[in-house]
Amino acid sequence: MSRIILILLLLTLPAQALDFVESFRIQLKNSAGGSIEVSRDQGKSLETVGRVLYPTTKVNPKGFTASQWSGSGEVAASAVNAIHIKVDNAQTIFSILPQDFLKVPSGYNSYLSPDSSIYTDICAGQGIFGGGWAPFVGNKVYLYNKPLDRPLKEGETLTIIVNQPKRWPREIVFENQFGGAITVKYPGGEEEIIGQVLRPVMGIGRFAGSRYVSSGRVRANHPGVIDISTSVGSLVGGFQIIPESHAQSPEMVGARTATQWMVVGPASMNEKSLEGTFPLFKYFIKPQYNEEDLYAEDWDKKLLSRFLVEVKMEGKEGLPAEASAEAGWQPLPVYALNAEEDLPPEANRALEKVTHIRIFFPVL
């Protein structure tokens, strides 16, 4: 069956409504010394994972552009270096930050609003910042059992209900070429084409938050991006997957000409752009990895619960396809840069031999 026929068949299928299950919840008290707690039993028991260093009662009415595609009272971004929460109108948000941002790191150029941020004692890449307790984009945020629709007051406690879809993929595969298919694969062999690649990624950029997570891991997800790291240590490096309309945003001018972005769109050009839609930009993807997992007693279970990004490379086909469905997949190449140095010319071609990219999902 040709790809065009397969896409047309899939488009005639009724859209499946998502069914969710609560994975855990996060409670944060907005006061100096306020506890940050998590619960796996709907709040019956709580485990303290951190403390608030500085609370905030402010919001930023001019948050990052893609926050406009989040709903009020929702997590608008989940990253190793921040959680952004949407409040009220178009782009009004406040942030929860790791302790690393008590002093802004040198060369940092991602969205940051110091006055409208809650500072915590949790390190970037740990705890609620991608260390196993991160929320998903689109998770609801509550205050007094009602959706959060205003700035917090000092002393109030917010609750993030981290719901996860019951129908859970095994992987999402991007065919890294113009018109390449974006395919969701489920346990048991079921597949679904959910979009297409409008422009492939070929290069690596200096995305600031990538210094907080290792190569082959998700750095961030929000309604307009999947950010993937290629870096190691305190260096930076990575690439982004973005939907076509967001690629036209004023601050994304580089994405229209540079090679560090993959631009994606719907499977049919008659459909709307993918901003804020699942499974790429809502509900399904988040940073989830902690290097300390390797030393845990249940290390095998922890590693299986983490997202992993792998690639296939041109000229490295591996075994014939009929011999193994896993043939040819390999770790994402490491490419790391100093945050303050100019981008070397070879960075623009660092991924030019990548034919496929897959986000491998945690095993539930």
C-alpha cells in the first residue's frame, strides 16, 4: 500500500477520544520554605521533594509565544529548566524554576521572567524538572480544587494533576526528509500516521537548556516545540521539532532558514497546524531522565520509565528489515558546544546523514 493511500485511509478513521489515568500529583506551597510534594495515591500520602526559596504573586502577560496555544489553568511548558503555567488570557503565565536560576547562567537565551517566577531548591534536570516527577503539557493546575485562573497569593498551595493517556505509544518515528511520515507505533504492532515532515533537521544549535540534560533525552515540550539534547556535561547542543505556524512566529525567524529545526505539519494539508495538539505538543512527551538512576537498586525499572531519542543513519542500515524491526537504530550522536562561542559551520550539517528519528516512550 502506498504512503498516500495509507494516509487517506487513516484520515477517514474517527478521532479517538483520550482516556486518562492519574499518574501522580504535585503540590507546591507558594511561600518561602513552602513544601513541594508529590503523591501517587491522589493526595492520600505525600512525599517532600523540595522547598520553595522565593514565592511569587506576579504573572507575565507577555509570556513566550507558544503559550497562546495552552488553556488557562494548564501546564504550558515542561522542561528540565522550568515549568510554565498559563493563567487567564492569551500569553499570561508564571514560572517555577530550579535553584540554578538564582543566578542566570552565562549565555542563557531561553524565555525567562525573573519577577514572575517561583524559585525552588530543586536542581535543573531533577525532581519536578525532568527527574521523574515532571508534568505533561496540558495537565490541569488547581487552586482550592478549582482550575487556577488568577495569579497566586503568597501562602496559597497549587496542585498539578499529572494525568497520563491510557493508550500509550511505544514510539513516534519521524522520517527525516521532505514529506516524510510521522508515525505513532503502539505495542502490538498498530501504527498511525499523524503528520508529515515539512522540512528535515540537518544541524545542531546552542539551545540553552540543553546543558541540563544528556544527549538523546527530551529537554522540553510545550505547545510549539519538542526540544532534544545532543550535549554532555555543562555544554549545550540540540535540535528542535516545531509545528509550521509557530515556525512563522517573529522570534522563530532562524527556524525559517537555519538547519537546527525540523518543521512538521498535519498529514493532510487540509488540516490545521499542529500547535498545542497531541501527541507531539500536548499530553504525551516530557523530560524524564536522571543520571542517578544508574545507581539505584531498581535501576532497570527506572531506565525503562524514561524517554529516549534514537536515530537511523544513512549508510548504516544494520540487519535486513525482515530480520529485526530494531535494525539500524543507534544512539543520537553527541554534539556539544560552549554556550558563549559562535556556532561552528560544521554544526549546521551535524545531522545531515540522519534518515529517521524516534522518540522511544517509557514502558508503563
